[in-house]
Amino acid sequence: MILPDLAELVALRGSARGLSLHAHRPALARLQGGHRSAQRGRGLEFEEVRPYAPGDDAKRIDWRVTARRGKPHTKLFREERERPVWLLLDLHPGLFFGSKRQLKSALLLRAAALLGWVAIQSGDRLGAVLPDNKGLAHIYAPRGREAGVLPLLHALVENQPQKPGLPDTGSLEAALVALRPLLQPGSLVLVLSDFSGLNESAEALLGAMAQHSDCRLLCLGDPLESAGLPSGRHRVGLPGRLWWLDGNNTRKAWQASWQGRQQRLTTLAERLNLPLTRLSTADAVADSLPALLREPLWAA
């Protein structure tokens, strides 16, 4: 399978035209209002006070101005401009795997590039957190236009895994720890991961993040992970650590393990009211992700 290069990631800019991150939350999230705010009022800038009009939200009445002028007045707000959009990119050696069109690591790079272009074309500032193989995380501060995207694309190409390796079960938690103190209320956080490192600490960090930010989860997967090995004997593992498995004998336990991991993520997303989108290596990012950004609901 071909690894993405910089030219390919830059070319995804064309696929980002006409797309937006400013809508399309799922039904549960709509109960809280527009996507910019995890809580009412976050992500909005005060604009002006004007006389109250029928149909205005009573919660927006400015009681100080009302008392001073003797007539009801209401506050008007507008959406923040140049909102910080953060990509939390859980890129680790275990993503060097794919049974279909592309590797999971390639899927992450392509999805990150497309989302990055969508963000800056919407006038937002793009930042990113990218963990390394030493348990640290590189921070790319939010910047507008190409300055927010191009350095990140360079880093992704340079740091993508070049050979199979063990999943880094600490990379997701490390990235969450690095990002948490940098977030401003109303920021949008897009977490791209296979969530193989999802543990209690990572769940707690996601919960704290969701209280003040608009957070969305994008889970990377491959059809072989969910279906299990086909019939017959297969040599699996990593170089130097290979063994034989029988597809028929292992499929039931394999599928049960996979479903348990996915159910944990689904339960977390529902409990925290976080939009969850599943991306597959079988689908071209330029086809699947734009469809999700145009639909009225994010897939869960």
C-alpha cells in the first residue's frame, strides 16, 4: 500500500471546498443547541443590547439595562470568529495495518489533512497535538490559513509509521494530557484515533474536555478487525513474533473482543454526549468524510 506524501495531502484542499465543521451534530447533541457550545453561551461573542422583541429568549434579557431604561432589553450574541479547531492525532506504530484500500495510519493522515483544510477554509484557526514514540506530544499552536495546515502536514508525513509495530497504548492519554491546558472554552476538538489506548484515565480526560469544548470522536478501523480472520490458517503478528491462527477457531473470540472494545467507546460517547464517527480503511477519505460533513447527522 502506498503511504501518503505531502503532495497528496495538499491536494485534498480541493476536496474540502463546500464543506463545513459548523453544523451537523447528532440528535443528542442538538438538545444542547448549536455545535459551538458544549454548554449554553460558550463559543459566542456579545454583540449588542436592543429592546426586547416578541419571540426573544427570556434568558437573554439584560436586567441591568432593563432596570436602567425602564423597558425590557435583550442581549444579542454572534458566533466566535476564528474559533480554535484542534486535531488530536493518535498516530502510533500499531496503525501500520490495513486489509483493504489503505493503512489505518494513511487513513488518519488523509482524514486529518481534509479536516484541516475544511477548518481554515471556514475561517477557523487550526492547531494540533501529535504524539511521538517517546510518550511525548508535539504541539502545533492554532494558526490561520496555510500556516495552520502546512507545518502539520509535513510533520504527519515525516512521522507516519514505516513498518509494523506494537500499538502505543499510552499515546492517546499523552495527547489528551498535553492538550487539556491549552483549550479555550468553545474550542472544537477532533480526536482521530483507533482508541486502542482507551483506558480510565483517557476517559476521564475526555470527560473533562467535553465540559468546556465541542469534542468529536473519529474512530479509525479496518474490516478485518471487526470480521476476524477468514477460514483457513493464517500467519499473524509482527516481524520476529509470528504465529499461526485458524480463522474458524478464533473468529468467535476475535469478534467478541472487538465488539467489546467498540461498545466501550460507544458507551463513553453516549455518556458524554460526544458525536462519534467511524472511518474505515475500505473507504476513500475524499468520498466518505465529505459525505459525513454534508449530512444532517454525524454517523454513530
